[in-house]
Amino acid sequence: MLNPGSGSVRRELRRLSIVQSGPRVSIGVTVANSLTPISIWALEENNQWVHLADFAPAVQQKHGQARTAEAAYEADLNLVELARELPPRAEGEQGATLTLFIEFSAAAADVPWYSRDISWGAAVQGLSFAEFRQLGEVQGPGSASCRAKLGLGRFLRTDTGAFEPVEAEENRAELYISRRGFLTLAINRTLKPYNAVYVHRLRVDGGVVAFTGRLVTRHGQASHAALVLLGRDSGCRFVSAADISLNEKATARRFGLREYTFQTRLDLGGYSDDQLAEESILDAWLEVYSGAAADPVRTRIGRTKYVARKLSRAGWQQRGTKTLLLTPYYTFKAQKTCFHLELLDTATFNHLRRRTRIPLQPQRFPGSKPVWLVGERPYKAQDTGLHFFRYLRTKHPEIDAYYVIDPKSPERRNLDGLGNVVAFGSRHHFDLALRAERFIGSHHPDFLYPTWMPQFRRAAGGIKVFLQHGVMGTKWMVPNYGKKAPGFDTDLFIVSSEREKEYIVDDFGYPAKDVVVTGLSRFDALFAGDVEVKKNQILVIPTWRDWLFLPELFTESEYFQTWSGLLHDERLRTLATEHNAEIVFCLHPNMQQYRSYFADAPARVISQGEIDVQHLLKESAVLVTDYSSVGFDFSFLDKPVHYFQFDRERFLGPKGSHLDLDAELPGRISFNAQALLAGLEQTLDSGCTVPDEYVRRSRRFLKFKDRSNSARIFEAVRDAKPATSRIRRIIDPELGERLFGKYRRSRFYFPSMRRFYAAARRLPMDENLIVFESGLGKQYADSPRYIYEELVRRKDPRRKVWVYTGKLPVKDPNTKVVKRLSPQYYWYLARAKYWVNNQNFPYYIRRRSDGIMVQTWHGTPLKRMLHDLNSVHGRDEWYLDRVSQAVRQWSVLLSPSPYATAAFRSAFRFRGPVLETGYPRNDPVAGEGTAELGAEVRRRLGIPEDKRVVLYAPTFRDSQSSGAGRFHFEMPFDLQAYHERFGTDTMLLLRMHVLVSDKIAIPDSVRGSVMDVSGYPEIQELCLASDVLVTDYSSVFFDYAILRRPIVFYAYDLELYRDTLRGFYLDYGTELPGPVVESEADLHAALEEALKPDVVREGRLAEFAATYAPHDDGHAAARVVDDVFFPAGDVQRPGQESNLRPRD
């Protein structure tokens, strides 16, 4: 939602009033006198302007002296007439949304900075504000009147009534306020209601839950609402009405997005023990009704403020023999509000309160054994907890080990004959938990506590051990199990390999001493060799999806449709018949409620608890999973694994994985059913053998392939110490992060960092420290990457720091990752001798006089730069001074050719040494194995092998500045038209420039043939994966020519770019290695030709590469490392003087 205090309002726009009465919409605007509104326009998706209405001065009653600083205007829209003028909607058409704009006139000096489509007289039209400003600097502002457009919205005050859809001539039109605060017209599109709930206060008093907060809505007016506590186990609903009222002042400030205050209370005291006993977790929802709508809009109650979360307390209500205990908690991602619901025996509860009034460390009775509590989830006994407990009971009678489980669980029988089984939540459980010296759990050690009551959790003092329930790493799990994860705490973290320990230490933040490599306890049984493998049995066992929690939405989900489609796929059934294979399907425990939806599948569908999952793994011949850790277990048995990752991007989320999935998972990865079935057929035809590469990968995640895992775990648990003191555990790490975040966003941060940097520079320089940065800290790519990897390959012992927001795929014990502009960033820059960057560090950063900065740059220049420009567009007046200051920090500049060297010296006026060694970033393009790497990249992206690939990689436009050194970009051709012509056998990859701030909108109808790969870090790898490059003025074509593959230059704004914005070092019409086209029709025709073989074209490309990339042979990084870091040859050692002299 928009923040009115963020500066997103426009001060010239005073008031906006929108009132709809039937089809008629009255729009009133009050603006500064410097602007004169003329008309209202709509911008269609094809960038065509549509005139809607004209403004006229408003008829106003005078009350005293009229103010002269502003003026009011009115316009009327008739939605029925508008709908009639539209072409009739086609069946299945998705409709469109049109943003409305005000056209206004103003003196040139008064045109606001947020204007667009600016016209200055008859000759100059359609300018962006950056172009208009540049023209004004040349011609002077003068007194001529200009016309321009600006979005109809974001006024200082916005008053709106209710909006209703209008239908005419089979078309439907409806107004709404967009999320960005602009008035928008929806044509033949159903608007989905959206609500956001913000909790200001939560209180639990006895059995009463009370909320106070605010509700923000889009696409509708809230008439009434209800609080619903929804049981996660049975779906039982506990409902109470909520009082809501419109906050008119806040709504006006939010540009018309409606904000309400709400308060509600729900008393669970009126429900019976039997009703409450069915649930253990309640999720809080707000159901909002709009007008006469029969069905409410359901919204999870979340976005709970930090203070509200920290001040919320558990509450209890004694109900005779039972006590109701309600403990609030919050989900780790979105801080959604939930409650642990417990019904305890009142006698046990009172006993608990007496025992926990004064928290004490566990005290062992004289002559008694140490108490260890072991378990999994309260209803589970089949994973690592069970196996370790069985080991303790049979091998270590000196330990008083107990297993905690719900006595009603069907898996209770797995503990028969072992003894020392304690009922979860019993008084015995409470007493044992207070005496326990170890809490040893497979999922969350806190599951072994008998209650979620905070008072008890503070009193329990045993050491916590996380046994794990699988090899971790496929999905980013730091929010769940990280050292600073809210609600998770462990003293000892069990892992299975040194590789797993690496990311548990590096990513999760645990000290290495608290992470031990033992193997999982269940591996003792996994390697028992006691189960005969059923020939060709295919086990399908996907993991769960945390967003699928509503049964009514499950059948519409991609998860259900894809897995059900696979099980019913005729090709799979044919494959099973031909190979006499049985298909076994097993859902994750968290998805068991959906088992009935797969009942008609032609497979044996397993219920959790019906059979031991490990037994299924041991008896099956082939495994199909998606992201589940059982894939590692299965691979440890030297059996083939197939990963079906059709929803990888959504499942992994923005953080991705701790692994390089495509390079590290021990099995073949498929992204669609066709590829998966082809792989299964190959596996079955081979007799279910495993390729050597997957065996090698599997071994990397298993240090011990034996049956002594529990023994190693026992030694580690016995010797474990508390990871942190009890005082440190009281300190809330989230508070520190929030305070730092507030400081980081304040105006004091950068001035203080400058002073910090200056102070750190006074310390001695670290001769053995190298800092790498690429793409403003957003990429692990380009030439800095390959220089770094060459140093790692040589086992260079110097410390290396990468400035990066993600996780490095290369593991080096001497490498640390820091974020750009963080305190660590300034610290390491101040201390390091070597800096390596493909752009510039902040202009105010000064290199040490004896330090060395290697400027690799990021491409061979085509477009003119810096001092070679006649004028600078889209930048402020101090831009040249800042860049010139940054250039003075360069010690050495890399160049791929004499042509590039001349351009660099001219543009940057750099007089220091230039190493003309070729570009390290082109080593993978010019070296060996390009075909294999290209095929691997295609596989990572999920591109079928039989599809051709076109890479579109344009540069940014200086005239489309969005501020702060970022730029807008609008697609210059119709993706739907491309899809209709090429989509059947060609994939289009869109790779925007790193400075482009917009995310490309890809229509759903073309997603099968168009993919946005702007987030892919390494463009060289995308080049290898493509068959044709389409670009405009980007330098990427110099690198692409090395591949001798066709290039098409789509210069749709050539005249503007060449004559106004930049200009070129080459003759754009005659010296480029491919056809230049300026229209979409010509682009399609050129692509048709480019996708055909052409020997003559390949020869021209070879000549071009020989001129502009003469040194790119796959060994440029090695030459740079030799010249800069080992100038005396292999005998040089870190700390030895370089003969490359720093440039002051």
C-alpha cells in the first residue's frame, strides 16, 4: 500500500473529487494556478491515447475572499457511452485496464517533473521530462506555453464515492483506484477485492481475544466485518462481529484507497471443551462484507506491528477440571497472527504455575539418571527422533530417555516394547520437561515442551538438539531454522556432510562449533539392507506448499492439477505397463487433508502412518519428487531420483536455494511432464542405473555411509554445551535488526558511514585483502567473477570479500560476502589493498594512495560515454563531476581491443595503465565446453531441447530516468504478435539492463514462449543458451559475435538515440555485424532470416570478432591475474610488491 508520507503525492495537485451516479461520473480537480487542466485521456496497453472528456472551470460559491493560489475544474464521464464505443469483448478475453491522465497547459518553467508526453509548440511533441529539461537548458525556458499529461491521482486530498460497474453493448466498464493511487478504468475485467489488515494491539484476557487495528481496501466498500478464528486441524470456525468505521481523513490521504479502523473481541469461553479439544492451532482471519455481496472477502490478520507482537501475552481461563490456555504467535514470513490452543487439566496447570514461578536450571535428583526427552511432532514417531530413541533405549541404559507422543497417535505403536513413553501434555510430561537436561527433536525442539505457555518455556533449561528430519538446503530455510529465526532455538545442529555444514554456518549463521557432522539417526536403518527392492516400483512423493491451506482452492491450484495430471497421464500408464511398474503416491504429512482428491488416481495412494516412509524408500526402484529431502536419502541408496520442479520460481521464492540446484541435486531435473516422462523412460530402459555424475553429487552430501550415525550423535549430544548464555537469550535479535533498519533509512546513515570510512582508512592497509563488486552489488557476474574464480582455482590464500546481495555458488574458505553500502562494506573497502569492479564505487570513496583498483568495465563501447557526449540526458548537473571523481580512483583499466582502449581513454580521460588482455567475462564464451554450458543453462531455465531461443537484451534510455540512477523501459514490440508468429517452436528471453527499474509485464497468454530472465546473473551464459541475439545499442553484441551466431539490431528509436541521447563510436548503419531494423514487421522478417543457416553471415561475424575481440580466447582472466596479482610469476606470494604501480 502507498505511504502518503513518502513524498509520493504531488504538491501542485491539491484536491480530487470523484462521484459516480449511475453511468455518470463527475470528476473535480483543484490544482495550483500554474496548471490549467484541459482534458482527460486514457492510455491503452498499446500506448495509444484515447480522449475521454474535457475540463471546464468549476462553478463555485464565493465565501469571503477567494484564494488565488489554486483553481478548480470539472469534467464528466459517461461510462455507458464509453462502453458502447468499445469493440465487443471476445469470448475468453481477459479485458484491459486503462490508466487515466490529465492533459494540462503550463508555462515551460512550471511543468511538473512527473509529467509525460510533453509538447512544446508544434514542432516538439511527446517528450519525457528528462528530454524536455534538456531542451530547456539549450533553448531557455522562455514564456511559451507547453502541454503535457500527468496521471490522474495522488492528489494531496482525494474524496471518492462508491464505484459501480456499467454494462452496455456486451462490454463492462468500471472505475477504481489502483494500488499506485491513480484513477483507472477496467474494461471487461473483473476486479478482485483486496484487503490488508494491520494489527495495532492484541490482547488475550482469560478466554477472550481482542484486536484493534486498521483495514485498507481496494475495489469495494466495507459495510461490516467479522473476526474468525479458524481451526487449522478440523476447520472449525469461531466467529464474532467486528466494529469497523471509515477513517475519512486517512482515506483522503491515501489517494482514495479506503482505510477503516476496526476493533473486535471473541470470547471462547462459550464453547464446550469438546469443541475446543479438536483444535491445537487457530488462524486469525477478518471476513469483510461489501454492500449486498453474499460472500465476504477473507483476509489473514497479519502485518502485526513489532511492539504489538512483543506486548501480546498468553491468557488462560479455568473451566472446572480443564483450563483453556491461549498463546499468541506469529508466522515467520508475514507475521500472520495465530494462537496455540491448549486444554490442560486444571490440577496440572496449577502445578505448572507453582513449579515455574522461579526459573531454575534442571536439577538431577541424587542417584538419578540424566533425563533426555526425545521426539518429533507430538503425533509422529517414524523419523530421526524414533531412531535415536531406539538407539538410546538399547545402547545407553545410563540415560533416562523418554519419548514424547500424543497417546492417540496411530504411530504410538512404533514405540511398543521400548518403554519410557510419556503422554504429551500429561503431568508426568511437565515434571520430566522441567528436569530434562536434553531436548532432542527431529523438527523443532520446542515440540517436546508440554505447553506453549511462555512461563514454562522460560523455566525449561535443558540443552536443545536439532536432529533434523532430512538433509537441508533445497529451499531457503533461514527464516525457519536460522540462528536469528523468531521462535526457533537450538544449541546443537546435526548435519550429514561438510557441504551441509558450510551453508548452515554461512547462511543460517550458526557458529561452526554448534554444527556437527554425524549423519542422521535414520540412516542407521536406511543402510540396513533389510528390504528387497521391488523391480521398477516408482515412488512419487512431493513435498508440501505453504500457500495451499484452503481446501476450497486446492483443486484450482497448479500443484493439484500438475500432480494429478501426471498420475492420470496416459504416457505414464503406458510406461508402467511396458515395464511392469507400480506407481506409489505419498503426500507430505502437511498435505494429508487432500489425500481424498487423489483417490481416483491410477496409483497406490499411501496415507501417512499407513506405512513407514523409509520402508517405501528402501523398497522402491525409482523416486519422483520435487524439492523433498527424501531425494537425498534415496540417492544415498544408489538409486535414481527424478526431480519434477514445475513451480520452482514460486516454491523457492526470491531467496532461492542454499544450493545450486542444477549443479548439486543428485538427480535429473525436469520442468514439465514431457521431460520428466522422457527421463523416466530412459531410467527404466537402463535397468534403473544411476549416472556417475549423480552418484558423485550424492556422495558430497553424505560423509558417513555406515550404521554408526546414532552413536556419533550420542557423543555430540552428551558433550553439548549451551550455545548462548541465559542472559543472551533474553536479548531479542529482531529488536537490533529493526533499530539498525531505522538507522539505515535515516538521513544520518550515509554521513556517519563517510566518517566511519575515513576513520578506518587511518588503520594499516591489509596487503592480503581483495574486494570484488559487480553490477552495483547485485550480480555475481561479469569480469570480476572470472578474475575471482581464477584466484580461487589457484588456491590463492588471500582474503576475498564479495559485495553481493545473494549467495555465492563458489565455496572458498577465504571468502566473505557483504552487502553494498553496509557498515561492513565501508570497513573492507577502507582496509583492502585491491578493489575489483565493473562499474564504480561511490564517488565519495577515496582509494588509498598505495591501493590498487582494477576497473574491468562492463562491455565494449558502442554508444558514446561521459566526456564524448555532446550533452548528458537523464542525469543531474553534478553527474560528470561525480563520475570523474570515481575515475580518479582507477589504477588500471581492462580492455578487450585497441578500438575499446581508444574509446575508453577518450570517454573517461583516463591516462593510467590499460591491460589489453581481453575480457575475463568472455572466457566461458570463447573457451571450451560452450555447447555443454549452453545446454545446461537451457535446462536450468526449463526450455525444451527442441525449441530455438531468441535473446532480447536492450540497453536503457537516458531519457527515461526514474530517479536515483535508475531508468524505465517499455517493451517496443507486441509480445502477443511475437508469440503468434514464433511461439510454437521459439522461446524469447527478455534480459533488461541492470539499471532498468521496471519489471516487464508478460501476459499470461504468451508465458509458454516468453520468459523474463532479467534476474539471471550472468548474461554470458544466456548468450550461450540462445540461437539469436536481438539488441539495440547494448555492447553485448561485441561479446555475442565471438559465438559466430546471428545478431539483429532493433533500433526503433535510432534517430533520437543517435542524434539526441548518445551517438556512437561506430557507423551504426554500416559497421555492425547484422541487419538494422526499425519497425516491428521488419524485426519479424529479420528474425525469420536469422534463424536460417548462413555461411556468409558467419564469415562476417568472424571478421568482426577478430577486430573487436582479438584477445578473447578463454584465458583472459588468467592473464589479468598474472599481471595484477602475480606480476612476478608463480613465485610471488601474497604481500609481495606488485610492479603495477598505484595511480594517484
